[in-house]
Amino acid sequence: MSSSAATLDTLIATGQQAVAVDTVMLAKLTQIAGDFAVNLSIALIIFAATIFAARWAAGATRKGLSRVRGFRHDPTVLSFAVQVVRVIVFLIGFIAVLQRLGVQTTSIIAVLGAASLAVGLALQGTLSNVAAGVMLLVLRPYRVGDLVNIGGNVGKVQRLDLFFTQLSDANNVKIMAPNGKVFGDIILNLSGQKTRRMELKISVGYRDSLNLAREALVGAASSIEAVLPDPAPWAGVTDLLDSSVEMTLAAWAKSEDYWQARADVFQAAKEALDAAGIEIPFPHQVAVPYGDEDAPIPKAAEGLHGLRGRTNPRSAGFQTHPDEDQNEA
């Protein structure tokens, strides 16, 4: 009986101890869950405040830089600076959120430092776009609103950000060019100068008067209102082609009037040449006979009909002895 009572007492003590441990663990888990819920709520509040602060900082930066004379008429630098400020605010808020959730920022910096090489190799294309965007911003080969030719794509610059340069071509097609490729390619800023020179290649016949053609072309270009009088239009012979004489008509126009002026000059040049009776020839070929036109055609050039009419078509026009032909037969 005494042993049974001792065993029962032991079981009761063990059960009480287990209940006490469970109570402590439950209280601890409840405290941890409560702390995590509080920290998570604060982290969400910080995240929401970060979004609001990023928008406010971007707006304040845009408004402040708009008052500076150097940035007022330069939307390229303005939009780039606003985006950089927005990214910095987001990074600060992200670090604050992680720190509130219990993640040590020193550990984050150490991990980032250790993984910087791997991240740099994995994101070398993206990082090169960022570096190229900064260089484009510093050197400024073009600005927002300029008409550029990048890698054969002609369009107006709509936006320059950290990663891409956004263009819009004549058909209103959106073109996204990575800054790395833009910075490493040849950039033609078609509207970087106030005036542009058009160079039109027009062919005339060999029998036509070149002086009359030159006067007609210069007069046609001068009659267009968008063509600038200084420098004056110029025309001259630049090449002797197989079927025509190539003449070049050069004229100047403002950059914003270039395309319409070019089309108008082309039309005026065609009408002026027609009025002067000067032909714009098309490519053609002239068959020149060789030697006497009445000479008989060699048997080798007679073609299939000539071969059929021969006694020995395999002779290819050369006379062979009859006995050799018979032996071959």
C-alpha cells in the first residue's frame, strides 16, 4: 500500500510539474505572439508612413528644384533627382521596418557586404544601367523632349530614369532603351542644334543641261518658306552614275521644321525640273552589238534549236570527221 501511494504521489507531482511547465510555455508564447503582433503593427505603420514620406519627399524635391534656375527648364535632371530621393526614402523605411521586426541592421550590413560580390555579378546588367543613367545625367547628351537616334531607333525622349530611357517614335510607339546600351552606343541628337542641313540626291539625264538643272533646283529650294536664306541653298553635280547624272541639293531649315521642309523641297524640285523640261531618268540598260551585226551567229550560241538541227549535237559547234562520229555512234 505504501508503495502504491508513493507511486501515486509521484505521478501527481509529475503532472503538476508538467502543467506548470505548459502554463509557463503558454504564457511565454502568448507574450511572444503579443510582442510580435505589436511589432508587426508598428512595422506596418512605418511602412505606410514610408510610402507617404516618399511621395511627400518626391513632391517637395520637385517643387524645390523647380525654383532653381538650372533645373527649372531641365525635366531630365528634375525627374532623375526626384526618383533618387524616392528610392533613398524607401531604403530608410525598409531598414526601419526590418529593425522593428527584430532583425539587426548590423547583421544586414554584414550580410550585404559579404554578398556584394555575388549580387554585383548577378545584377551587373542592372547596375551598369544605373551607372550609365548617372553618366547620361551628368554628361547630358540629350534631354527630355529632344529627338534622338539611338541604335537606329528614332524617337523623342519622354523620360530618363535609373534603368531605362523612354522614347516615342513618329508612330507613337513606346521604346524602352536600357541606359547601358544607350551609353555604349552612338547617340545622334537630331534636335540638339537649332538648324539642320538637308541633303537631297536627285538624278538628271546625260543629255539635259546641268546649269539649267542646277538653277531649277536652287530656285525650287529658295521658294520654300521654311528654308533659311542664310546659308543659301546650293546645288551641284556630285556623281556620274550609269544611267544618270547625280546632283545634290543642300538647304538649311530649323530643326523643328526639318521634316516638312524636306518634303516640300522634294516636291518643289520635281515640279521645277518638270517645268524646265529636264528628265529624271530611271535605271535602264542599253544593248550594244559587238562587231558586224550581219555576221552569222556562231553555232555554239545558237541555243537548243541550233543543237537539234546539227548532225552531231555533241560537237558543240566544232567540225569532226564523219568516221569519228560514226565510231562514237
